[in-house]
Amino acid sequence: MKTSELALGASNLLLGTCVGGGVNQSLFVMPGWFSRPPASLRSAQEDRRFPAFWVPLQVGCGLAMLSALALNRKNERGPLLATAVGLYAATWISTGAYFAPEIMRLGKADGAISTAELGRRGKRWLGLTWLRHLALGAAWVLSLTAQARRP
């Protein structure tokens, strides 16, 4: 098996894990973060299992995607993978620009933000998170489509 195939397979495996893990977390874990804000948010932020899972997964996924793109850039898979990498990068940018700072602000509110406002902003945060899942899902579909094409 070629290195380009291995990189693309790893990319698909890790992207699929990101999509599945993200959807699972949005359905079953994240709603609890907003059950009794800000205390519930603080306890979620103190739980080191989330970064221990997501950081290595996201770094590995990003490296696999970049490797797959680099190894397939000159064939018909290249444009699909470039778009997939762009969507993946958009999720990182949105996380750094909005999602991570907002969840940190909400968890440190300590009465500065009303419970109603925490609930409203938390609901918006949860809703917008689904856009990240859609972007990751689209990147995964593009990467799977690229893998189905034989150079």
C-alpha cells in the first residue's frame, strides 16, 4: 500500500472519530455543562478528560489530513483534500476565535452574568457547535470521496 493511501486512510479514520465524538459529546455531554451554570461549566472545565481526548485526536487528525493532501496534491484527489483541509482549519479558527473563549467566559462568570443570560448564551453556543460538526462532517465526506478515487 502506498504512503498516500495510508495517510488518507488515517485521515478518514481520525476525521470520523472527530465527527462521531463531537456529535456524541453534543448530544450527551455538553447539555450537562449548562444544567446549572456557572458551576456546571466550571466542573466541566476542570475535567481533564476532555482535553486529554480532544487535543491528541485533533493534532493527529490535522497532521494526517495535511500529509494526505501533501501526498495527493498532484492527482485528482488534491482539490477534494484541499477543501477538506480548509473546512477542518475553519473549525480550528472558529474554536479559537469564539468557542473556547466563550465557554471560558461563561464558566468564570461568578454572578457577573445573570443565570438567564448564561442559559441564553449557552444555548447559542450549543447550537453553533453543530455548525462545527457539519464542517467536520463535510470534510470527512470530501476525504472519503477522495479515497474512493483512484489516482
